[in-house]
Amino acid sequence: MAYYHDNVYIIAAAFKLCMLLLLSSPRQCQGQQLSPAFYDATCPNAPAIVRTAVRQAVSRERRMAASLIRLHFHDCFVRGCDASVLLDESPAVESEKTALPNLGSARGYDVIEAAKRELERACPGVVSCADALALAARDASAAVGGPSWDVKLGRRDSASANRTEAEAQLPSPFDNLAKLVSSFASKGLSTRDLVALSGAHSLGQAQCFLFRDRIYQNSTTNIDAGFASTRRRQCPKDTGNGNLAPLDLVTPNSLDNNYYKNLLSKKGLLESDQALAEGGATAGIVSEYAKSPRAFQADFASAMIKMSEIQPLTGQNGIIRKVCGSLN
């Protein structure tokens, strides 16, 4: 009996400690159950299957690498890394795909579905969509010259999504530095993580309406005049909201540190990007990464790992969706 009561006390104490850690950091407790070896016995080819799907997609369109990294980011920032962003609208689901930060811009759903179909053929009902997305983001980075890292696995999928939270919690390209720092801190990510993860904007493209005000405001002092003039050619003042422009004019298809060099030259396309170089705790980190590609790549990999472990569903929580866009 004493042994039983001792165990009850230990379990209760551990639960209280876990809850305290969870309140102080979204990554604690659940994230500790993840492991790179999670599928070694049940689906050992899972990482290779996802890697093949990503490489095929990126070989068809280099921009897809940016889209997959962004898709993982938009998943993890809303209720954790649970593949909720992949769910389609249905009577039971309020899809995050139609949230303003995702509508018409989030891409890569088909790549994850393609990987999931192959995973289901190899290991039916075993690998979650959330893990497939985490692996895909890593493989997308490696496919365009960025770093690779060990992905801890064992996430399960959400049975719901939340459009309202997506619109409230996903950072905006118009956010100032204070708001960005606060947004990332709420997810257990540091200021350094913020600057490192923003380096993903070395890839991809932005729609005209997201940067038009920045390139046409004559009173703005944090943008290079020649850069603004060049960008106006792709973004007329009154038309072409959906026109696309590369976030990095110099190396738009490589995940590298040129993004930070752009910021130091006042050539950040988005307001939220340029804000990182304008002072505060982030300006020094921008300068560091501009000088050292090795420091950027190491910190980007570290920040991606931290982000991928935000509030995962593990154990008996969540489900394993057979199709990533719908409930079983």
C-alpha cells in the first residue's frame, strides 16, 4: 500500500510540475515525448517517402520550398503543430485555409497529400500528417541549400481547426517589432528565434498588396530609393494586388543569409522584415547573420526544431488522419 501511495504522490507531483512547465513554455511536457526514432519499428521508410515527395515538388517549382516551410510555420502557430492547417472546410471543420493570412497565399497542401498517400500505402494509419509536414519543412530547407536537422516525430493530428485563432495569432507582414517579439514569445520562441526564422524570407514571393504602401510612401526613410523604384515596376500603384515579387531579388531560390544583407541595405520587401534591422534587440542579430552564413544556418535549424515542438498532440491525444485534408 505504501508503494501505491508513494506512486500516486509521485505521479501527482509530476503532473503538477508538467502543468507548470506547460504554462511557462508551450513546448514542454508533450514535446518531450517526441523522438527521431518514433517510426523506426512501425514505418522506417517514412522520412524517405516524405523526402522523395518534397524533392519532386521542389524540382518542379523551387518556390515550393518556401511554401512548405511557411505551411509548417502557419500550422505550429495555431494550437501547435497538429496539421490543423491542412483540414478542408466541412460541416465539422472551420478551415484555417480560409483565414486571411492563408487565403490565396498558403500553398503546398498537395505536396503533403502526395506524401501522405505514399505513407498510407507503405504503413496504413501509422504516420500523422503533422509529422509529414514537419519532415517536409526540413527537407524543403535542405533542397534549396538551407540546413537540415533531426526531426523529432510522434505528433498526432488534430480533429479540428480554428480560423479565428489563425487570424488572431499568425504574425502579419505589417507588424512592428514589438508585436513580432510578443507574438513569438507567446509560442515559447526567443527574439533570436524570431530573427532566424524570418530568414526563411530569403525564399519565396509576396503579393503586391502586402508591400505596396512601403514602396510608395515618400516619407518612409527605412527603404532604399532605388530598391523601391525597382519594386514599383512589378507593383503598380492602383492595380495588380496579386502580382508576385521575390522577397529576395539576389538569391530568390536559395535559403541563405542574403536576406539579412538586404535588411542592412534597407531592401527588405515587407515592413515586418525591415523592422528587424531598425534597432532593439534584433538589429545586432541581423548584422551577425549578414556576416556569418554558418551562424544563420545553425540558428535557423535550431529555431525550426523549437517551432516544430510547439504543443504537439501525442500519446492518446489527437488522431492519425488517413487523408490530411479531412477527418477519418
